[in-house]
Amino acid sequence: MRGHLPDENPGFVGRRTELERVSAALADHRLVTVTGVGGVGKTRLALRAAHRAADGHPDGAWWTDLSQLDGDRLLVPLVADSVDLADHTPGMAATGLCRRLADARLLLVLDSCEHLAEPCARLVTELLAAAPGLTVLATSRRPLGVRGERAVALDPLPPAGRDALELLRRAAGEDLPAAGPAGEICVRLEGIPLALELAAAQIRLQGAEAVRDQLGTRLDAPPGARFDLLAHTERVWPSRHQTLRAAIGWSHELSTPLERLLWARLSVFRGPFDLASATAVCAGGPLDRATLPGALDGLVRSSVVRPPDAAGRLRMLDTIREYGATWLDRTGETATVAERHAAHFRGLARRAETAWHGARQLRWHRTVDAHHADLRTALDRLLRTDPDAALDLVGSVAFAWSCRGRLHEARDGLEQALLSGTRGRARARALWALGVTLVLQGEPGPAQEVSERCAREARYAEHVEPSPYEGAPHGDRDRPGDLTLDAAALAGLIALTTGRPMAAYVVVGHVLDAARGGPADSAARLRCRLVRVFALTGLGRLAEARQRALRLRARCEELDEHWIRTALEYQLALTGLLEGDPAAAAGHARAMLEGTRGLGASLGVALGLDVLATALAAAGDGERAADVSGTGEAYWRSTGQPRRGLPGLRALREKYADTARATIGEPAYEEIFVRALTGPPQAGLDRALRVPRQGWGDEPAPRPRQA
């Protein structure tokens, strides 16, 4: 099935009538919004309804969690990422998203819209106008106000009903009898699911009778005494549901002083966090490295923090995080903790960049991806408070973002940070990353201008600023360093993509000959050597290109370097095609596809599928070539760009595609191609990576249906 939805919460209880109402609304309306107070279960109901409706949408159901956004600037990139659009197009991000969805028949779920209601309304209006087959399911504390919207109000579970009690039982892990404390707890908490979960956590700790008695004492108190401690409560806690506020306040009171302090400080995280990040950001005062893990365990036991997932990452629900943020503000620590958060993620970005050259590259690439929401939060704060630090942070992670397909975010962050007038190494690195981003967006003109600025800044940083090589002989300090190497690699990349392999060969060769260090001492040196290999291929010096590529690949394997190695497999596949060895080309193309899949690089997958389809066609396997080519077209569409690649490959692809069409017939080719194009792209990629057991004809692509 196409699409992406999170796994359903096993604690989903009841809601049969509400589920039918949402399902019926989705059948008749293009925008359905589930509304209700915080903690009432909007997300769970929307997720259940989306799973139920997914089969009715040929292009699947796709989930977007908006709670991680602190403002609307990244709304469109987040939605694009959630529908697997690794948008490589220049211009407005919304344009690429509209183009991606224009012919799609899918269900888009936007969860937690309340803090971005107006921007969400504008985006939904634009998307619905551009995509006639699109249906949107939103959750929000209030309707979006879009014309044609169908709002489905979600109330709490019936307090005295069976479903509220069943939810309490499941959350507590006990078969609580209906008569007695459990039933009274459900009534006192008005059937609000989040409040019941918090109560269940306390039942596990102290028993149902104690919980009933404590809730009775607090909820029977006058309204002014029910934890009425929050500033501006009407914005976060609707007046018609003070019970949830009281329940969260009760959980807060039952927490130890250290747990309360940690709760407040954890509210600065916008995405999932691990123990290391929580310690770095939240430790201080009585909450030190020795006491913090125990406080965190206490918050997990009381259901304030969700248990860790398989990767050890924890999170807080948005409603509980808002409560903690208000207490953080009351303690006067909001700015201090935000600064710690920004400093921590700036340090993480730096470590990720340093580790890019070596055995931990893939691990750090995934770490940057996992912490994306908090890296963006840190960048946004630093852009306001410390532009130089912002330049350092975004320059450290922008290349990883671009590799992942987050080009609009990388470009936006880099361009904003480069408004700072600071000169030096951070600026040169950011200019290099911006140049690469522009190349990947298909803008060689602006990339060339940035490339020239990058070269000037690299010379300044390496020859005017204090050198990091003070202990080296003076002659070595005058040689090109990594910044100049990367500036040359960028210039060579631009030359390659504009059909000038000789210019690429000369610019990187000149700098490599003059640079200090060994052949694989840095990522920058490897990138220059990679450009030179591609330049040799473009110049027709295929044997030399292949030998250099194999030596460089062996060095990358020793280093456990993934990105350069994957690019070399692409070059070796292309060389195999040009030398008339389609079997070798197919093997290298599959190796490239494995690497790009691991890096989450949609553009790399698209390029690799093109090479593999061409190799299969050249070998006479027209059916498999059509299948792989259709899957490749699906991946190209996910980048928002038409097919592209090195000029030599384009000519070969067109030549052998015609051969494949002639071999199996135009109707058969088109049927297989379209079936792969409209099927799940991941399934098509899995088929492409499947190596035939015996020769080219084994395990063929699905054959066209007989008339």
C-alpha cells in the first residue's frame, strides 16, 4: 500500500460512532477537521480513520505531525517531506508541493493544526485548488475555517460508560471492577482520555482507591483552587474543560521537585529526544547528571513522558509540553534553557560534520535526520540571537540536509545565515553548502556566482585568518586547505552538470596537486577526487576513470565512507554502459541504489534507477527495463524535477529505451511502465534490487496482461 501512517495506538478504545461520522464525512467532503479540546483523543481517532480510509485512496494516506513546528515558516517543507516529496525544484516550496499532488488521489492528514490554524487554512485552500483528487483530514482545537470544511466535534468518552472504564483498565494494566474507585475516577475525570491515562499511571504507583481520594479532594475544591496557576490559560485550556487542566496539575503536584523541574525544561524540545540530549539541555542546579535519569524515569512512570521507542527516543504530548512550557516561563528559565538547547544542537551539528569523514558517517547522518525538528528550532533561535552561531550550525548540517532532499530548508537556512557579515571559515563552508544545494535544484547560474564567492572566502579564511596549522612549516600553510578543496569541488561539480568535463578536470586537478595531505585525508579531498573521476568519464578516458574509481572506492571501503562510495558506484555503472558491459553496469547500479536508500536520497535513487534501466535494456531484458524505468519515473516525480543526469547517460538511456520498446512491443512496455509508475515506489525499488538467480531472464518484471 502506498502512503505512510504511524502505527495505531493499541490503547484505542471505543469511538465507534465518532469513527463512522469521520468516515462518512471523508466520503463526502474534501476537507474534514476533527475538533476538540486538548487530550480528548483527536489524533487517535484521525489515525484510526486514516487507516480505515487508506484503501479508498489509490495513492495512499500520508501523515504530517505539525506539533513539532514552532511557526509556519517550515510548514510547507514539512508537509512536502511527509508525502515523500524531496523537492529539488527552485522557487516557492508550495509550488513544488502543488505540482506533486496535482494528479494524486491521496489522503493527507494534518495533525495538530491549532497553533498554525491560519497558515494551515491558506495551504489547504491552495492544495485543494491545485489537486482535485486530494482529501485532507485535519485535527485542531478549532475548525480551520476553509470553505467546504466539514468539522466533526469530538467529545470526551461517556464518563459512566464502558469505554472510559476500558481505557482506564488498559492504561493501568489492571482488570479494575466497574463498581468502586475506577468508575468514580472515570466520572470525576469526565471521560477525557489523556486525563484517564495520567490517572492510570498513578493507579499503577499507588492504587485506585488512593487516586480516587486524591482526585476527589482536588476536583471538589473551588475552581480557584484547582491548579489555576497558568498565565493566559484561555489560549491553551478552553474554559469548558478545566478538568484536564486539573488532572495535569494533579500529576504535576504528585511529581517530585526534580521531576517538575525536568518537566518544565523538557518543554523546550520540539521533537523526540534521548537521554543524552535531555541531560545536556536540562541538567543544572539540583538536577545534575546523577539525578536527572531518575527524574526522567519518574516522568515516564507517571505517563508525562512517553516511553522510549526502539531507538531510545522519548517525547511528550503537545498538551503536556505546553503545561511544562508555562511552568518554565514561571521559573524565569525560558531563555536560559532555550540557549542551552541551541548550544547543544549546534554542538551536535559540529560533531556530525566532523564525523562525516569516517566510519560513523551513516550513523551521524541518521542522527541529524532524527533530530531535524530540534536542529531547526535551534537554528531559528540563533538566527535571532547569535547570527555567527547560526552560520556555524547551518553550515555544519546543510550538506546532510541536501543529501536527504531537504533542499528548500537548507537553502532557506543558509541564505538567512549568510546575511551575517562575519567572514571566515564558517562563511566559506556555508557558501559551499549553498552552492551544492543550488546545483541540486538545477540552478547553475546562481550556483556559479556562489561558487566564486566561496573560492574568495576560502582564500581569505586560509590565508588571512589565523591558520589552524600554526605548527606546520610556513610553506605548508600557504598551500590550499580543505576550504579551497571544497570550493574547487563545487566549481568542478558545476562544470560537470553544464557539460564542461575538461574545466572540471582542470580546476580540481590544479588544487589537488597543490594541496597538503594524503589522498584521502579529508572529506574535501575525497570530493575533489570524485569530481576528477567523473571528469575523466566525461572526457572519454574510460579505462583511467574506472581504475581511479576502483582505487578510490577501495579507500572509501577502508574508511567505511558511504556518500562518496555511492557516487562512485554510479560512475562505475555509467562506465560499464559506455564500455558495453551492461551486466557490470547493473551490478554497480544496484550497489548505488543500496547506498542511496540508506542515505534517504531520493535524487540518488532516481539516478540509480535510470542507470539500471538502461543496463537492463542494453542486455535485452525489455520487461525488467520497463519496470525499473517506471519506478524511476516515480522517484523523479518525488523530486519535483524532470529526469536529468550527466549528458552521456541521457543519450544512452534514450537509445536503449527505444531498443527495449522495440524488443517487447510498445503496448507491453507502456503497460509495465505505467504499472510501476503508479504502484508503491518502495515495492518497485525492492524489485529493482532483486538480482536474477540465473542470467537476465529470471524473476522478470510483472508481464503485461493478455488481451
